[in-house]
Amino acid sequence: MRKPLPLLTSHPTGRSAMTCRYRCGDACFHEVPNTSSNEYVGDVIARALSRRSVLRAGAVVGAAAAVGTGLTGPGAESAAAAVPAGKGHKHGRTGRAAKGLRFEPVAPNTADKVTVPEGYGQNIVIRWGEPILRGAPDFDPERQSAKAQAGQFGYNNDFLTLLPLGSRHRSHGADQLLVANHEYTDEELMFAGYDPEKPTREQVEIAWAAHGLSVVAVTGERRTGALRAVPRHPLNRRITATTPFELTGPAAGGELLRTKADPRGRRVLGTLNNCSGGTTPWGTVLSGEENFNQYFANAEKVTDPERAATLKRYGVTGGASERRWEQFDARFDLAEEPNEVHRFGWVVELDPYDPDSTPRKHTSLGRFKHEAAQPRLSRDGHAVVYMGDDERFDYFYKFVSKKTMRRGRSAEDRRHNMSLLDEGTLYVAKLAGDSPADEIDGKGTLPEDGEFDGAGRWIPLASGDRSFVEGMTAEEVYVFTRLAADKAGATKMDRPEDIEPSPRTGRVYVALTNNTDRGKDGKPGPDEANPRNANKHGQVLELTERHNDPTSRAFSWRLFLVCGDPEDPGTYFGGFPKDQVSPISCPDNVTFDDFGNLWISTDGNKLGSHDGLFGVATAGARQGEVRQFLTVPTGAETCGPLVQDRRVLVSVQHPGEVDGASVEKPASTWPDGPGTYVRPAVVAVWPEDGSCVGR
């Protein structure tokens, strides 16, 4: 029997107001930036179908035709040929869980610790403030400095990846390279006596140094799955808010990216609010700049109406910023540097094997609140990157490179591959369902055909210096991608976050975290891809490209999960019996194990339990069976999941971030117990018997 859920939390986003304040600048409490009049799927279907009078296949064709209306750009082949995504089927009700998910599920709980399945061990791989560079001191929060922090592991780790190390670097006692990014800082939990109205220069500079990314060599213990950081390894590196970056791609050097400090528009200092990311087939790391808008001040002083509109579309509003960085660096003051804000909101690429390399910001992938960027290769070697824009009623995108990847290992091959994301075509998604509008009731009730599903199109926005959006130049499309997608008629989604293709099947999974504004007065109502009003639990969409070709312009889709309390009739778990699944709410980051199981970390669980990590079978007799693997401490979010054969890694982000908490009044004592600072950290979990995860 499934244990009863704890009481619901009261905050409408499922997060503390403190987290909303520091992570995203209270985005969910501001006006929705997308005020475009785009059709949503319900409108399309209402005109396309008045009743279910045709076979299901015919309905898919009709929906695809509706989506194709008015599309422009090269290669606009018929979406009618899109192959429907995998359908639900009768499930076996007995037997073991899917291979890779054979562990005793963790029950929902509110314990101030990382709770793991019985028979599993865990260790802290690395914490905020631990030294990683040569010369960096041990962490001392009472004597912290910007110089010290620049050599130490950053704050609020999110995305994680592990890369292999060659024999040349193993001599230093490491066998893998861990790359983590650092989304944001919470100064109230970092500094005793912090005054948000009057931060000191030292506090601000420490925060700059705590943003960005960390590259850390690690080594695994032979007898366990434990993972240990190797400090002061020659490949260890810190990227911060002041590290030089190169702007690349078609918008680099354009007028919209030029500033007083950089009149050529090609060199940016730092990266901000890095959320999730991806690992490229050529061995580099991608990271998405997400809620960059909150760092910039004095939007209210912008008087030009067109410029004010572009700022508002990106959520850049108001006077002083939350952290008051503009008091210490004029580039964060829009009145002083109006274009600096355009230099954030990109996908960045880092070569972790070259500590002297200059990381890049890829303008060809568009500018918006990038949650992640996960590439895959087409059969002929084109790099395809899927991306979500984490905002209510915003869109998801993909990029297809013009050039193809080289398989060689020479320096020339590597330079070529690291240029793949500089040129290609940027697309945005438009979806249609295959059910009549009156079957989408806003409560999550399945339509008559038994699934939320349909077809879709990738609408081209720009390719190189060519724009496909009327009235916008290519540079404007890349810098103001949200506005271009508005004009193109993309489908408004419920906060598209991480998007990952399955390495086994090629199907693409889109985490749609939640959207409590759906169905409110003046806001879009439910549609087949976003079927619930006041959607507080989110859903996971499964997308299948036509012929399983990631360069295709057509796809089919279905909702794989409609999250929430399994006892709620408006939830759906791939057709699996709902009394046999772990409750899941607010899907955020996703990854896969070697068996093709989807692993989902949550952000803002609205079921009363702490956030966690869940595994779910995507195929076979147990398809849709959700099993909870762990929960994180009080106030924390589960991020950066990475599932290996012998261990699982997660980022425990913003532990103790509870309203009213401070250094003096901590809400959590994790990870080091009472009397210590609460510290974000990376955690490894493994089977204690030396076996493999979930076998």
C-alpha cells in the first residue's frame, strides 16, 4: 500500500518565498512576460475538429495539418507523415520492477537529510567553499573573501556531468572530471548579519565568485560507489561572474551586443544563473543561463517604448536589483549599459580538458531563459540541441547545426567540432492535439482516445544571417528570440525546463514543471499538451521526431506523465496502475540510465514531501511505473541527476532556504550538523553490497 502523503504546503509555487526571491527574482509573482496573442492548442483543435468522427490516425493528420498552417522556411515537409509516439498498452501487474529500478522506493517525507533506499550508502562529494584550486584556503565562512571563493567550489550547484580522464591525468589520483554549474547565491544564508539593503563590496564580490561553474577532478573508491574530490588537480577550474567569455555565432559583434567596455560586441565578462546543461559528443559541456533578468537594475528608467517592451518580455523590470550589484559595477545598471543585459541568456560551452581555454556563448542557439541544452547527433552527424525556456506560457526550441561532427581525435578535429554550434538553424515548437476541444476539460480528464497526444511542427526562426520571421533581422531573432517565437505562433507551454533525448530510443522528453496561471482570467486555458487549469504539479511530454530523425521538421507527441497525487483522477502515469507508483510533483531535470529508464528530479513538490529523485520505466510491461529513489533535506531542491552503473549523483541545491531562515536562524543543519553553515553540495549514492544501481 502506498503511504498517505504529508499535508500540502501553502506557497503557490511549492517553493519558499526566499527561494523565489533569490533564484528567479520572484518571476512567478510578476506579470507573465508572454502577452502575445498566439493561438493555443485548444483554439486550433476547436476549428479543426467538431466531433470525433474519424479514425484516430485521421485525427492525427488533421491536427498536423492545422499545425502546419502558415509555416514558412526551407524544407517544410508534411507533418501528416509524423509517426505517433509510443502508445500506452495493457501492463503486467505482477513481477519485478524494470531493470535499473529494482530498489525499495523511498516514502514521501520531510526529513532534514538525504534519504536513500534501504541497502544504499551515500557520501558528500564536495560542498560549497571547499578548495579546488592551488592556493585556495579551506572554507572559513567567518573570514571568507572573494579571492578565496574564486578558488573554491561555488554555491548552489545544479547541473552535473562526469567525463573520463586519460592516463596522463590519472597520475594525479583522479579517474574522472566532475563539472558542476552554480545557479545563484543566497546571501542571507552565506553571510552572518547580511543586510539586503546595504550589501558590502566584499559580499558582492564573493557572490560574483560563487556563481558560474566548477571543474573538479574526482576519484571513485574501489570497494564502494563513493566519489571523492581531488583538490588542486591541474585540470580543476573555476568560472565566475567575471571570467572572460567569447561571443560566437551570427549575432556576435552585432550592434545589440556592443557596450562601452566592449565596443566590438565579442567579449563578455562572466556567466549568470546557470541552471541545467548537457554534455556534447565531442567532450565539452553546455550550460544554460536562465534567470539573468534579476541581476539588472533600473529598467523603469528606460523611456524608449520599443526597448522597454523587449525588456519586459524578458522579465526585466523595476528599479534597484535584489542584490544591488549595480552599486558596484555599472554594467548591471541599464541606464549606464543598456546592452549588457543582451549578453546574458545564452547557452555557454566550456572545454573542461583545457583550463586555459576561453568559454563561449553561442548566439546561434537563441537568447531566453535557458534551463538546459542537451545535444544529440543525427545519423549523418549534425548536432541537434533541444532547449526549454523556463517561464509560464513560453516555448521549447531546437537547433540543428549546419556542419557535421568529425569522428577523429586530432586537434584540428576538436577545433572543428567546437565550432558546430556557431552556425545552423534555430526552431521553435508548435503542437496540436488530436482530440476535440470539449474533451479537454481543464481537470486532467483523459480524452476519449485514452491519451493526451497529437502532432507538431518545428518552425524555423533563423539560420545564419537569414531570418524567417517577418519584420525581424536575424540579429534581432537571436537576441530577442522570445519575440520571434511569439510572431511565429509557437505553442505556449507550462514552464518547459530540461529536455533530453533518450540514448536508447531517440524519443525526446520535455519536463513541464507547472503553471498555476493556466486558465486564469485573461490567460490561456487548457489544451491537450497542457491539460490542467491551475497546474501546480506539471507533466512530462514525450516527443518522437518523424522517422526518428532529429533534423526533421515534424514530430508526434504524447503526455507520458501527468504528475500529482495518484489518487487524483487528473493524473496519469503512462497507463500504469496509479496505486503502484510513487507520487511525483513538479518535474524539473531529467536524465537516463543505461536501460533507458527516465530519471526525474523535482523542484517545488506540491504534495507536501521534500523534493526528490524518481526513476520511471519508459518502455515494456512496467512503462509508467514511477519509483522514488531519494529525497533531499529541508528547503532543498534536487538537481543535476546523473545515473551511472554503480552510483547516482545529485546536486542538493539551496538546503535550508526556508522563509525566515538566516545564518543566525538556520532552517536546516545539513550537511554537517548543528553549529555549522548549511551548504549546498554534491552527493553520491551507491548500493552497499557492491552491486549495480537498481539491479
